[in-house]
Amino acid sequence: MTGGQGRPGRRGAVAAALAISFALAISPSLGAKGETTKITISGADLTSPIAITDPVILRQFNVWSGAGTFRALGGLENKVEATEGFIIDWSSGVAGERPAGLQRYEVAFYAGGPLPVYTVFYEIDVSNDRGYVYLPGSADELYTVNTRAILRGHGFEGHWLRANLAWQQTVGRILLKTQ
């Protein structure tokens, strides 16, 4: 064949490289997953959102931990799923009945960018000091954004789970300061 027809040229390779670079730049799931840099809490009785930026607190509630996240032990072929972390008590599984009428907060997790990478809902039952976390399911607007970052799996999306004790205590103190 003459004129280079039938085989990819330099322009095609450059275009492919640019397309991949662009996809990595705009997609949180394809780019590097950095540390949690901010958590915001809004809703319920708050007049304005609370922004948590203290690195000590952020390290305790790393969005890239818990169910649906993996560690490589000795290579990628030896991946182990995390069973602890984030703000959920994963070992408790999906929560059963919870009281109606609890105050609901939206909790957004950021990883360096201007938009959240993961958002959940949190409710507090003050009568028994128990917190619940809702992971948006496939019928929820936030599901697509969340699952671009992390698909927790195990049937957790679309259900309420129990919050872990560290999250309940930390958020409890923070919310008390706003009253």
C-alpha cells in the first residue's frame, strides 16, 4: 500500500496518547487516589456546612479504606480486601431497622480536588448513641460518582450500615461545638 494507508501513523499514536491523558485527567477512578483532604458535613439542623481539614482526623477516616478497597501483599496477584476503615463498622453488615425521623447529614469526602470523590448520608440516633451510614445505591443520584471511585460491593450500596465508634465520637464532638 502506498501513502501509509492501512497502518497507524504518528498522528494516530499522538491522538491516542492525548485521549488517554485526557481520560486520566478528568476521571477520578482512573487517576491516582490521594489522601482524603477534606470532609464536609451538611444538612439536618446545620446553618452552614462543617469542613473537617485536620490531618489527624482525616487520616482516621480515609475514604480509600474499608470494603471495596484492596492492598497488594507481595504483588498485585496477592490482593487482600480491607475489612476495616472509613466510617463504617463493616463487620456489623447491613443495619436492621433504625428509628424513623433521625436527623440526616450529607457527608462528602474530598481527595485534593474541588469536587467530592465519595458522598454518603449519616444519621444519629441520640437515644442510644448509634450512628448509621447510607451508601447510595444504583437508584440514587450519587451512586455513579461514588462507584467511579469505589464500589464497596457485598450488597452494601443502597443500604444503611452502622457507623464505627470512632466516627460517632468524632462527629458527635464536632456537632456539639456547632450548637
